[in-house]
Amino acid sequence: MKTSYSLTFLSSVLLLAFQANAAGTLVQEMSKMTVSTAGAGSAVLAENASVAYSNPAGMSYIEGDALSINAAIMDLGIYYHDASDSSKNSDNAGGVQPYGSLYYVYQLNDEMHLGVSVSAQGGSALDYGTSYAGARNLNDLRLSVIQFNPSISYQINQQLSIGAGLQIDYASFEETLLYGQGSLETDSWTLGYNLGLMYQLDEYNRFGISYRSRMNHDLTGSFNSNAMTVSVPIPGPIPGAVDKRIPAMSGQAGLNVLNPRQIEVSGLHQLTNPLSLVWSVGFEQWSDNDSTMISINNGNRISQIERNFDDVWSAALGARYQLTPRLRLESGIGYVTSPLENPEYQGADLPVDTQHRYSMGATYQWDKDISLTTYYSYVDYGEPEINNNGMNGQFDNANQFLGVTLNMMFK
């Protein structure tokens, strides 16, 4: 009975700790190189090798071969404020994190291009410590998703091109919980695909559409915990609790995370000789992620938590102004709806509300084959409320991105 209770308690805690990690995949700035326009034009811009990821059909617009290398940092701020006891607040659980990505396009012939990208798909590294309100369920974590994405494009005619790619994801998740007495390490590989289309209406207007399939990660690994005493609430009309002694445990654990399917439509419009306008409208089917499963010791104990995700819609608008023959200024704003608004379903790993993006950047043409793009973006993740798992309060979340992309052409 003691072992059964211990496994039930641990599986419940692991579920609570893992309930919102998929929110980390909303960090689109890690993979899409249209940060300077807040993501606007992601499915239609085809000026460097990063199009191999954002829309493989756009590789048809590149003459010769191309290479893009991105190096950036993000400064994530995650603060929890408890509604009733300030001693249960957290300091900043985020911090500065470096990341990078690589893109390459090879022209096979006049009609076909091959491409490859290696990029982060999102993730987070958080450290709340062991004294805030949610310390039983989460102390610190590291979620990382890396994608290898080979792709191909085919130019049907002067106006229309199509593309497709294979998505190969590696995900790893590490977490400390139970007031620092428990740890979890899991990882997984999974496959998916992406499709793209671009249509050049005339010399001033182009449209693009991109699609990325759902990626279902079944993470497997191990958990370990030290012996501890925990306070367990007693159900009934009179509030109370009883201390339970939990022995040290170790074994196998399995978790599933779904990265939903995504579709994006973009446009590029050359309004005047120096000024162009870009826009994007996107959809992500988060409602498809209806539950999270966890298994302990190879399925001997399986638990499930119901999700309450809504589908996510996004929109972005950007402008690019050619200030000189070599220097172009860029800016944009973006908006993303919230995947989760009910405080009873929020989690501490990366709680998000509606998102607002404000971005700027510049592209400098060093010579005819080399350009540099620098960008800065501020993303307001909102102030989502939480009311579960011993936490009753509100978060204050934001992120900042600063990076540079080196673009090279080989004709």
C-alpha cells in the first residue's frame, strides 16, 4: 500500500509539474528569421537561406547557393506574485539564454533547390528555487527542442513554386521538483513534415503559404526522489492535512507533449521604390492537445490530466524602408491569442496570456554576396492568473531578443 500510494503521489506531482511545457514552443523567434518585423512576412520573404525553414517553396527565388547563420540571446522574465502571501513570491525564474540556428540552400538546377535547416523550436530554462508557492511541483527545468529540417523546392513556372520538407525533432526535458528532492530526465525523437507554396502575382506583389504538421513527442527517461515527508490535504467539510512519509524512489517515466499543426499565410507588397509592406496571419491547432499522459515504471502506473487549450491565432504587420542602397530599416508589430486563459489550468513552467510583439532591425549589404541583419524584439507575454496546485496569484512575463544573422550567397 505504501508503494502504491507513493507512485500515485509522484505521478500526480509529475503531471502537475509538466502540464504546460508545450507553451515553450511558442517562442517563434528561435527559428523564424523575420524577428525584425515581428514575424510578418515569414511565409513569403525569400531573400536568404532561412527560407529553407520558413517556407521551402521560397528557395526557388534564390539564385545559386546560400548560407545563413544566426546567433542570438533572449532575456526571459518570469515573475510570480502570490495573491495572499508575498513570502511565496518568486524572483525572476528566467534569465539570459543564448541560442543559434543554421540554414543552407543548394541550387540543383533551374527548377529545383535543396535546403536544410538546424534550429531550436522553442523551449525554456527556468529556476524558481524551493521557497515559492509552487515549490512542490516545480523548482527548475530545462526544455529544449531542436529540429533538423531537410527540404526541396520546385519552380512550376515564373509565378508559382512549391516546396516540402521533413521535420526531425529531438526534445529533452529535465526537471527538479519536490522541494529539490526529486528529479526527472526524459528525451525523445519524432518525425513530421512541412509544405509551402509561393505565388508571384506581379513584380510588386507576392503571396506565400506554409504548413507544418503536428509533432507528437513521447518523452521517456528516468525519475529519482529522496525520502521525504509531505503534507497531504484531507478531503471533507473541515480543512485539514496529514503528514505522509514518502520513501526514496527511482524508476522509468514517460510523458507526452504535442506541438500542434500550424499554417501561415503571408504577403509582400512593394508600395514605393524604397518602401515595402509585409504581413502574416497564422493558426495553430492547440485544441488538438486534449490531454497529457504520464506513465511510471513502464506503464504500471498511468495518469492523465485534461487540458483546456484553445486554438491560437496570430497576426503581424511590418514595414521595410530602403534608406540607402546598402542599408534597409525594418520594424513590425504582432499579436497572438492565448492558448490558455483558465487560471485552474495554468502552470508555472511558462504561463502565457495573449502576446504582443514590438520589433525593429536593419539589414546592411556588406557587398553583393554578403549581408548582415541585426534585430531586437520585445514580447509581452501578459499577466496570466493561476489558481491551482497551491498557487493562487498572477505572473508578470516578458521576453527580449537580440541577434544578428550573417547571410552569404554563392553564385
